[in-house]
Amino acid sequence: MSSTNSFRGVMSLLADSIAATAASLWPWSEASIEARRIAADGYAAGQLADVYYLVSFEESAPETALAAIRAAGFAVREPGPLSGFVTVKVRIRISAYDLTIAGARLDHIAEQFGAFATLIGAARTTNEEPARATVPSRRAVAI
């Protein structure tokens, strides 16, 4: 039975890699659009950033689901006592390929528990202020 699960895991990883490659090559894929949106928010494409996802469960999130999400490398924000929504984050590169792979990993776990995941976006670090364009002042000064 474990060889069947192992084979299934390899095939799933291969399928996800092919989908991620296609998403990174096609400029109008959802992942490419999201990567550009995140880059437009001030993140350099290809740089590491914390990316947040929302996982939605029918009822409150089961502890086994949260444990599986953590085991896959995602940080889980503890849900409210009766909430069916969980926010998770992962540190990945801002690219269509990495967004697709991370989303697929999270979706595979969520599907096992009757849930689904959706991308929220990248978050700024708390001590970093976004760069703003400045317009030079052209006021005349009287002497």
C-alpha cells in the first residue's frame, strides 16, 4: 500500500510541476497575473516573501487538518473557536511557478478535509515602509 501512495505522490508532484511550468510560461495564467499583482504591490519578482492563503472548511477546522498543513511547511494562524476559515502563510519566491506549487500543495491537503484554499497575497514586513514616488517641489522662494 505504501508503494501505491508513494507512486501517487510522485505523479501528483509531476502533474503539479507541469501545471506550474505552464502557468509560468503563459502570461495570462491566474498565477502569472497574481505574481504581477504582487510585484505591482512593491515586491521584486523572484524575491522571497511571506504569501498568505485562506483555507475554508465547512465547519470549524479539524486539528488533523491544521497539523497536516503545518507538516507541509505552512504557518497556521489559529482559527476562532467556531470559525471555518484559517489563514496560513508560507515563505516563497514571488513567481508564477512558486505560487502554483504552493497553492497546489495546500489544495491537496485541504481537499482531504473537504476544504479549499485561495490566495490572499503577500504581506509586508512590519518594519518596512513601501517605497513611494516623490515629486520634486517647484515652489519659488522669495528672498
